[in-house]
Amino acid sequence: MANTREDEPDKVRGGFEHPLVFWVGALACTTGVLLHLPMYFGAKDMGYHLRGMKPDAPMITGMALIATGLLAVVYGLVPRDPGRIRRSAAWVRVSTLDDAPINAQHVVLLIVMTLAVTIDVMKPTALAFVAPGFAQEYGLKSPGNPHGHIPVSWLPLTGITGTVIGSWLWGWLGDRMGRRASIILAGMLFVTTSICGAMPGFKWNLLMCLLMGIGAGGMLPITFTLIAETIPARHRGWLMVLIGGDIAGAYLITSWLAAGLTPTYSWRILWLIGLPSGLLLVALNRWIPESPRFLLARGRHREAEAVMRRYGAVAEQVDPAEYEARATLERGSYLTLFRGPLLGPTAAITVLGIGVGLMTYGFQLWVPTNLQHLGYSAVQSDYVVRNAALIGLPITVLCAWLYGVWGSRRTIVTVTAVTGATLLGFLVEGNALAQHHTLLSLLLVVPLAGVSSVVAVVAGYAAEVYPTLVRSRGTGLAAGMTKAGGVLILAFTVAAASVPSIGATAVMGAVPLLLAALLFLRFGPETKARGLEDISVEVMEAPTGPRADG
């Protein structure tokens, strides 16, 4: 047989469709970001305030390089004839061996995915620490500046809206262009959108924050999908929760950076660190495997076999009847997740996701701002949040252990109910918590650790419960819903032109969390130590949703 482009070894092309075009584009993007820095450093004597300044020639040149470079990056990553690849992929079923041990390749992948999740989550969590300085520089309405006209909530609203779009977009891309290519593209968006830290205009900041959110929203569903497809069943669930629970770690790192850097370099430095963190993620691409099913569909059999050997997986061809069912499922849109037997699990995941979003971007987002409103200084509020997140890290480990030993459904119901009940404590105490520093720190522990644990379990659970052909879309939906609740609360904040109190944001998050616990009791199938194909069979054969007997 003649050697075709599809048969070329992956190492020849570096794992990219057009490697030279990709790396030229990546270089152009990086150079474009660097050309934004002279204006930022030139404003040192003004406290790095850029408001009112006009873009200089290097900045304009940098914008052009970024736009051109991103087009090259996309061209370098997207495979040719994706429609043919999707049709071929419907014939292939790839599954990990349930009794396969965790080997060195799994460990390396888990480390890389943990870094990816940490870098990803640092973007939206930074909004909480950027908002006070952003409001001060642009004279926006906030608890520290009640006489402003434009509410500071516009910044997180645009950013979180971007994450919703990104979660759904990357969920769709992951099923079409491959898991690995989708992760690398998100990393390049981290690099390019770091210029948000050098944008002088208010509207430009909002636009770049939207684009940054699109990149950040796409990483979590793809990483969880890749982990679910490469980790053996007996280790899969608790490892996904542990990695997803690093949201608390990301919050800890971000609060530490905010307390240590923003007093000197202003809030803008929290966006500019997207350049090195994004480049780090792209540099680690060689340790990110492509889906074997995607490789087989492209005719790259040797590469697929090598990946399956490394990660303990096997492939088989499905029969014609199953192919028709899989092809129909694959051609469906996101609405497919809300039909037939998928409706029950999707309803539970959706309500839980909305509750997480309300808690994250209603309660957690405004904690630093509300603490300053209660009399804490900016640095003090950052340290209070950091300490609470640090104390709560063991809770994430506990949740991961429960997910693996006790089961997915019981863990989700318990963690969700406990977090919702704790939030109600803030409603009872209200502003009086300002006089009780120890009680305040202790009460913050459960929501700050709980939100990371709940996000981890809902994303990990979605990666397990949805069939392979819609798995990226399922995890994209789950991740998007965790942000959609944020869009709701932030839109309410913008309309009200004020930041809601701790008590108000607490009750908004508690109600859907408690409702979601009930839905999971009814519709959530148990996934503990079960193969993905077995879970999919139970879900797809249930007439009105899985039984609650797991």
C-alpha cells in the first residue's frame, strides 16, 4: 500500500495536522502579546493605570499578529475532512481494560491534566480579585465606590458568559477535531487573551475578557473526557474528582498571587500571567495523547495501537445495527442530551450545574468585595479567602476518596446537600460575621472547598455517564451549566447596579443545590468501578431515566 499522509508517523508531524503552520502561528501570537507589554511597563509611575491611553504602534502591530497567528494555529490543528473521520469513528469502540493497573504513562497524563485544570480555573477565579482594582481604575460602581454609574459586574458577566460559550463550543469541537487538538487550541487562547492585562479601554477589557472566558470554558470538559477514556474504571472516578477538585488549589494560588503581586503591579498582572501559563500548557502537548478512536478513524493505526498499549485500552468494530444507532447519536445536537433516556441524568446535571454557577459567581466571586465592604482591607480579604481555601483542601481529598469507595451518586448527593446547608448559615448570620473572624473563616471553608468538589464531581460524572459519541458534548453541557448560573446571577447584579450581600448570594446557591440532590437520588445511575460502555448501556436502555438503586 502506498504511504499516505494519514499513515505518516505522529512524531514526524509533531502530532499536528500542519506543524509548521501551527508553530509559526504560535510564534506570531506570542510576539503579538509581548508587543503589548511596553505600554504596561511604561505606566509604572502611574501605578500601571492605563485608563485613557491610546494604543501605541507596537500594540496595534501586536493585535494584527495575534489575529493572523490564531488563524494559522487553527489551520495547523484542524484535521482535513472531519465529516469522513466522524463517520469512520462510529464503527469503532475503544474502551479501557477495567483491571489495567495505573502505569507511568497514566501518572504523567494525570499530572499534565492537573496542571491544565489548574491553569484553566485560575482564569475565572481571578475575576474575584481583579474586580476591586478594575472598578477603582475605571470608576465603576462597587461597594468601594458606590457613586459610580457603570456597575463593575459587567466584567465578570462578560467573562463568565464567555466560559458558557467556550464550554459548549469545545464540547462540540472535542467530538470533531480530537481531544488533544482542542486542549492545545484552548492553551493558545490563554496566551493571546492575556493581553487583557494591557488593554487601556474599558470596552476593550470587556471584549478580551469575553474571549478569555471562551478559552477557559473549553478546557475542563475536554480534560475530563480524555481522562475518562484513558484511565481504568476502578481508578477513573476518584481520580477525576481529585483533579477537578484542584479548583480549590487554583483559588489558593490565585489568592496568593493577588495578595503578593497586585499591590505592586496592579490587578492587570493577574491577566498577564496567562502568557507564561498558556505557553507552559502548549509546551506539555507531547504528553497529551490523542483519542485512539480518533486516530483509528483517520487511518493512523500504528499510532492508535501504541496509545492503547500505553494506556491499557482495546478497540473493536461494532456491528451494523449498533453503527446506525451510534451514527444517529453522533449526528445529534446538544438537544439530543435532553431527549429520551438521557433526559433524567441531564436534568440532574443541569440543575446541579446551575446551582454551582450561582454559588461560584454569586457567593464565591463577591467574597473579597463583600469582605472589604464589611471593613476588611483588600490584602486582608485576600488572605481570609486564601486561608479558607487552604483549610478546605483536605475536603477535596475526602470527596475523591468517597467517590471511589462509597460511590458516585451517594457522594454527589451528600456533598451537594452539605454545601447547600452550610450556605444557609450565611443567611442566618449575615453581616454579623464581620465581628467573628474565626467563625467567618470556618464557614467559608465548606463553600470554597465544596464548590470545587461539586464542580469536580459534576464534570467527572458527566464524563462517565454519557455515551462516547456525545461525551465531549455531555461534559461541555455540564461545564457550561456551572457557568450559566453565574451568568444569571451576574445579569441580576448588573440590572440591580449593586453587589448582592453574602446572605443573598448564599441562599441563591443553596436552593438549587438541595433540589439537585433530590434529582440525583431519582435519576443518577451509579458509576463506581464500572466500564463506560456498561454505564452507557444502562442509561440508553432506561425508558424514563435510570433506576435509583445504585
